[in-house]
Amino acid sequence: MKTDQNSDSVARLEVFRSFLPDGDVQEERVICYHLLLDDLQRNIDQNLNFFRITDEFLIEKDDQIRYCNGWVFRTKLDGALNVLTALHAQTSSNLY
């Protein structure tokens, strides 16, 4: 994995997280998050499927719109960020 690819990956997830609303997360944002994970997996040699939001965490609320509990969503997202940050640190230290 290239260091600059990992830096970009971490930055994209951090920006995504900074624009999340408080509270529960609509399925539309879950889909965007999964697309980011797909892109990241193509750029790095790591399986990030553990950090996906499975259907069991999507609960129907307003007029058939599904939501993920905000705490669950942020826990998965932060976990992915922590893994990517650790990989970045490991890759950077291997350069020296």
C-alpha cells in the first residue's frame, strides 16, 4: 500500500465523518459510507468488511426511510479510521 493512498483514504473518511448529522444516520449516508469503503479496499490491501453496516442495524422509521443508530454507525466508522490510521503509521515507519 502506498503511503499517499492511505493518507487520502483517512482524509476522505474524516471529512465524511465531520459532515454527519447528530443522531441516527439515514440509509442514504450508509450507502455513501459503503461506497467509500469499496474504494478504500481497492486502494489498499485490507478487508474492511467488518466495518460495514449490516441490514440488521437499519431500522425503518419515517415513511419507510431506514436509519442506522448513530452510535453504531460512528463506532464502525471510527473503527475503520483507526485501522487506516494504524496502517498509515506502520507504512510510514517502514519508509525509514
